[in-house]
Amino acid sequence: MIIRVGLGSCGIAAGGNEIYNYLHKNIHDKQWSIDIEPTGCIGMCYLEPLIDVVLDHGVIYTYGNLNPEKALDIVEHHLLNQNPLQDYLVACSNEANQGLEGQVRVALQRCGIINPESIDDYIYSQGYLALEQVLSLTPEQVIVEIKNSGLSGRGGAGFPTWFKWEATREEKIPVKYVICNADEGDPGAFMDRSLLEGDPHTVLEGMTIAAYAIGAAEGIIYVRAEYPLAIKRLEIAIEQANNRGFLGTNILGSPFSFQIIIKQGAGAFVCGEETALIASLEGERGMPRLKPPFPSQKGYWGLPTNINNVETLANVPWIIRHGGESFAAMGTDKSKGTKVFALAGKIKRGGLIEVPMGISLRDIIYDIGGGIKEDKQFKAVQLGGPSGGCIPAALLDTVVDYESIKKTGAIMGSGGMIIMDESTCMVDIARYFLHFTQDESCGKCVPCRIGTKRMLEILENICAGKGTPGDLDRLETLAAGIKSSSLCGLGQSAPNPVLTTLKYFRPEYEAHLEDKKCPAHQCKALLTYFIDPKRCKGCTLCVKKCPAQCISGQVKEVHVIDQEKCIKCGNCLEVCPTKFNAVVVD
Amino acid sequence: MKYCCGEQQDTQSSRSEFEPLTDIIARFKEEPGSLIPVLQKAQELYGFLPIPLLNHIATELKIKKAHVFGVATFYAQFRLEPVGKFLVLLCQGTACHVNGSDRIEAALTEELKINIGETTPDTFFTLDSAACLGCCSLAPVMMINGQAYGPLTPDGARKTIREIRQKEEGKEGEPR
């Protein structure tokens, strides 16, 4: 019997380490013949901490929402009674289908299954087979295979991967670089982190294949310093791969040599942009420059450089093993393969999923994600983070492919998918994203540096009830200017969250502007809290909880809020017992 | 700003003061473009990057002081001011935002009596925000010295801070 404990960042945050240590100690003390090992994120973050009980005949029982005692209870039950404990059981199935209905796993095929710190686990699950295979092909043949697969950049732009590889390969300068972009900066996106934490070798293998195809001898993984666990597991993986001859000089006895180093990003969202990333690697402030020349022509230290995103590279070994056609068989006409998404926000089953391109947003949100928390009304889904947009309920049947998503005004992005319900204010969301991009603007070009600031000021005024007529037109004019004249993708896409919310939720903006009301009850300045005298029983709970001491009334007297003094913190609404529901917000 | 990047430093005394950094600088000195790793290692050693330290790095790596200052202030990771014993990072990710992180922020600033980016006078707590901690399923979430807490309520956040403070004050009261 093997016990696997989910120890991705989310699992650890939810208490996975305590479970691992507790089980480990008990197994050791009681001398049970059970193996216990860590694994990455299986994607069911809403059920963390999770453990898997893998029986000798291969059946896997997955349990969720555990604590150390419950976990021990489960293990004992399996050991003594030979049957699963139904109470915390999430799924029971074979390895191919672990409660992941509706999903197709290519990039994430091993996440949450193997021990990410064990190269043997990786090799045992067909790891490094693709590299071996590639070494018997010519670099041109490898590029053709990737071309056949239709793989495109998963970082957001969706640029064909083979094209980048070939462009870098064709440069005449002999020294070339491969860079893995692991500077995942979109708030609400954690695909790359989970991949690096759950299956680091697959990224190394993908990078090595890319290096072979383009003729590079050096690779750099640019990873956020905020991902300490991913860095640790990458370091372990690189050392193991070097020791086993999958990296280093004369890989697997061939003339091909390749080494990988890790460089830590220092926290700048703009460094996800290729030229800014290179500037940062060279020890400069991460500021983008004009393209062309593209990094494939003049990249790191002015030399040809190929930059791919983590998820893109993680798809490569699978494509080589199964053939480009198998990958291209999934998805739509123009968008091939699968895409990993991080589901978060007001969704029941938040976590990491991988779905074939062409699936509808509705299927993702309702079938895989289980629908909206507390069965509230779906309002919008935000795709593509600060560069993306909000897609409303009317467009829920939009299918996930680069073109269809783009038509809505949003972008596919790197894979963050935030679900919003009726209690989310779309003006506030636009303000939130503009605040983010304005903060992260590197300041090099004027449209982005000053334009986002002006847009943010207008949005802040609208949310504060100080909007003026013509604000929406001003927002649109600014957005058009910033989009067309910013230097890099950050600025060019920064207005998207505002434009999409203006397009689909204009009445909500107008309510803020004209009626000075926030229909979703989020914008504090526009709210009024009052107590319904018919419902108030005078329990004094709200009186006691009011930090501004602006609620008057004694026991069994109707309470009254002094509107002049009210700071709109919402404490009274929160503490008013549901049986009374006397506090009303408008 | 207390200091200026052009402030003159006595090279001799700064050398001995930053002795622990010697090995790191020696390791990276010959490697072009290694300013960021050096700053990262220096911050690991000292907890933050005071201006004299930045100037010392500039001298040793033969880079202009203004350039080092520019890089150190560009990236969110680098701190020019010391941090408290407990670094409270409040997640400002989208999932946390839609799940009410602003109310957690209000509770934390009220409880600690400081704003985001500040340190309490007793140097126990520094309150800061993070773009996204990546624990979106625990939203709203905060991280204190690497440990994540979530899903939070305003009262839960206050309670966590109070518990840490009580524990710390208990420690300080113990006989040595």
C-alpha cells in the first residue's frame, strides 16, 4: 500500500505537511509496511488537504478535507478492515480516471500522481523516453513534429511554437539560448507553479528537446522568487537529471550537450514580457524594448534566444511520444490540444483543470467546476487576468479556443479563470485590474505609465460616487489610445478589463454614475446601511460590533444607524442574526 | 527618503561591515548581469537592503550606485527598510478580491494600527500585500512568515494576529 499526500503549495497551505508528518511518524512507530510519499497538486484544491491510498492491485482511493487524525483513521481502516472509509472518500478509480471527469491530461498527466522529487517515478511513467527518441531524429524532424501538433504558446499570446523554434534555429550565430518563462504573474493564476511543483522533470525534458531542435547548449528557467517550493523541486530535478545523464555533456551518449540553470525573478509582473524578462536576466530593471528584433534574433546578451512558457514546454515530451497528429486530433480547427486552467473565485470546485480546446465555458464552470458557490447567480467569468476581460452569462456557450475567446474581447491568457457571481461589482473589478496594471507598469512609455493612471483615477471616482458625465466616453478614448500606442503587451492589453466590462455591463457603470448606486453592493461609498424597525428585535449585537459607535438603542429597543457617522464597514449586517435579518443595505 | 543613492561611504569600513557578503560577491563578480542574484543573496543575509549595503555592492561589482538603486527599487522583492519579526502578506489576487480581501485588510490595519507597507512600533509585525499567493482555493488568504491562513473572516484574521502577539509577549515575559 502506498499513501500519497498532496504537497503542492495549496496542499501545504491547507495543512498537508502536518498530515504527512503525522502519518509518517505513525507508520514508522507502528512498523506498518506502507510507503508514504509526497505528490504534487492533483487539481482538486477545494478538497485540500488530500491523500491517496494506492492499493497493491492498483485501485486508488482519494480522500479530501482531512486533518492528521482523520488521515490516520483512513489508513488504519484500509489496513485493518481492508475497505475504504466512506466518510471522507472523494473518488475511487483507476489511475487513468481519478475523479477528473471531463478533463484530458497532457501537460498535467503526472501532477498529483508521481513523487515530484523522484526521477525514478518520472522515468517509470515514460519520462525521458521522448528525449531518447528525439536524439535519433534530426532537429528539423523535431520541429516538423511540433509543427504537426499545432502547439502554440500557452503563456497567453498563442504564437505557434514551431515557428519560434525554427526562427531561432535559422539564425547563423552558433551560441543560442532556451529560456523557460516561469514568471507567472497574473493574479489568480497558478498553472505553472503547480506544474513545476508537481512534475518538474517534464519541463526539463521539454526544454532539452527544444534546445536540441534549435541548437542551444544553455538553458535558463526564469522563475518567480515567490515560488520557493517550485524552485526547490526544480533544483532537485536538475541535479537528478545531470546525475543520470539526461542533462549535461553528451546527453545519453550523444554529441548533444545542454545545461539548465535557474534564475529567480524579483517580483515584477512586466518581466513576463519576453524582452523585459531578458533585461531582468541581464541584471537590469525589467523594462521591455521595441520588437523587432525579436528575441529569436537578438535575445539574451544579444544572441538568438527562444522563450517558451512552462505549460508549452510540458506538452512537448507528450507530443514527441504520441506524435504531433495525436495532439492535433484534440481541440478545434485552429486551436489544438489541451489547455490548463486555474479555476478560482465564486466556484464550488476551485482548482487546476486541463481540458481539450473547444470545450464550452459552460461545461467548464458547471460540469467540471460544479457551478457557483452557494448556488448564486453566475455573473461573469474573467479570463486572461489583467490583460483579459470579463465574459458575461449570455456568452457562456463560447468555446475555449484562441479565436472565439478573442471575439468576446477577452483573451485566452495563461489560464486564470475567475468566476464571479451577482455579488461582484464589475466596475470594481475593472478598477481592481487597472490598479494592478498601473502599479506594475514599468514606466518606460508614456501611454501606459500615465494613461493607466488616468483611467484608474476615473474608475476610482466612479466607485466613490464622484463620477461625472462623460466619464465613460473618456475611459473609452483613453483605452483606445493606450491600446494602440503602448510599447509592450502590458500596456496594449491593460484597458481590456475596462473595455469588456463597459461592453457587457454598461448599465452597472451607469448606475454608479447616475444613480450613485452599486447594484452588487460592493462599492462602499455608494452603500447605505439601515435597520428595518419592523424586523429589529433590539438584541444589541450590532450596537456592540459597530466600530464607529454610530448605532443607538438599548436592549429590546429598535436600533438606528446614524448615517452621518456610519463608515460602511458592514459589521452590523454580518452580525445581525439571520432569523431577524433587520440590517438592510442599499 | 532617508538616504540618497549618491551618499558617500567609507569603503574600508563598509568592507568590514559587509564581510559576510564577500564570498557571494566573489562568486558573482565575474559573471555579467548578476546584480539581481547578488541583491537577493544580500537580502537573505541582512533581511533588507540598507543604502550603505547597496553602495557597497555597487563598488564591489563596479556598477554605478544609481543603477543598483534603480534595480533595487524596481523589483517588489527588494526592501530598503527593515521588516518586523512577522511578515504578514495579505493576498490581493483576483480570487481573494472577489471573496472580500478588502474587509480582511480593514480588520488587519485596525488590529495592527498600521497601514499596508508599515511595521508596528514594537517591530513584531510588518503588514504588506502580495499580488497573488496562489492559494486561490483558500481565498481570502494571508501568509505570515510563509504559513498560509485561509479562508479568512475579518474576525479570524484579528484572532490570528492576537494569538501570535500573545505567544510572543508570553515569550518575552519568560525568565531567561
